[in-house]
Amino acid sequence: MSEVKIRDVKQPTVTTQQLDYEDEWFELQPIEKKLISYSLLLGLGLLVVFIFIFKPFH
């Protein structure tokens, strides 16, 4: 049986100078913007509800 070499292919190395910032970052999708806003609103809403329920400042 013949031996199979794993990872014999040379991988091209990329330095940080070769990366363009435009390729690294991209615009958020509309659904991602909605999910972010929903999660922030839910978190702030629950914070207000818990403050009124437990009244930590009284």
C-alpha cells in the first residue's frame, strides 16, 4: 500500500501589509442590523423591568 502525504501542499503566506481593510470588513446585512437592534432593545427593556421589580435604589 502506498503512503499518503497529508499537508504536502504549500500554503501561501499573507502578511498584514498585503491585506486590504476593504477585504477584511464588510457592511452588515439588513437582517443583522435588525437582530442587533432587537437584542439591544430587549436587553435595555429587561434592565428597566428588573430595576422596577427589585427596586435596588430604595
